[in-house]
Amino acid sequence: MRISRAWLWAGVAVLVLAASVGVTEAKRGKGRRKKGRKMGSRGSIKEFKSEASRAYYNHNGGAKITLWSHFESEYVLGRKIVFMCRAEGEPRPTITWFKDGIELYAHSFFQVHEWQEGEAAIKSKMEIDPATQMDAGYYECQADNKYAVDVKGFSADYSIEFV
């Protein structure tokens, strides 16, 4: 079976692209993120396709994060990491926690505590205890209801405490 040059070059291009994506992924998450990468909330929609979509996304009852932890945190290995997030909306939003884009679920070293405040607000506290090197990363608090999703991000990196 003969392979044409066009198909051969297309295959080479795909391999080069796949290799470069792998290198990019390998660099992500390594080292300290004090400089260079901008993190935080994802911003808001500037242009809408119709007035109906504008009304939907700008609904007064949409989920909105009103109080959150500091943006950048440095924790000591073996100690506790705590992030806080408060949101409001009508209906009351739900809060979901993410690390490096992956949803977090409770386990023995990771707990989430939630409190309902009034008719339309919720407060969520995420704790990791004890913290390890693997806990360094980018955390997000996502509040959502049927009208909106709001996200705030937190960067966490560790330091070593010498006694």
C-alpha cells in the first residue's frame, strides 16, 4: 500500500501537534505561579445575540458570589487550607468546588461545610487537612442557579516551615 506525500505530511503535522500539546500539559501545574499567569473570575458576557438572552443572563435572581477568600494563598505543609465562598440568588444557588478544573468530592482529608443564610444566600467553607504538596494548584468556587453561574478562583502554593 502506497501513502501519498500529502497524507504523510498530514500525519507528521498531527504528531508534532500532539507532542507540543503534551509538552504544554507537562509544564502546567509545575512550579510556583507567582508571576505570569492571570487567574481570577472568568468575567462577564459583553455581547448578546438577542434581548431575550440579555434578559436571561442579566436576571436579578442570577447566582452571584458576594464574598470569597483571598486570591492567592500560601500554606504550610501539614497544616490546614481553608477557602470560603458566599453566594446569593433567587433561587438559592448551589456551590461546587473545583481544583485545576476537576470537581472535588468529600473524603477524609477534604471537607465542605455549608450554611444557608436568609432566603437566598449560601455560605460554603472548603477545608483540606493536613495539606500536602499535591494540594498546590488552582481552586475555584462555582455558584450556580437556573439564571447564572459565577466563579471565583484561588491559587494555593505551599511553603516549608523549618523549626
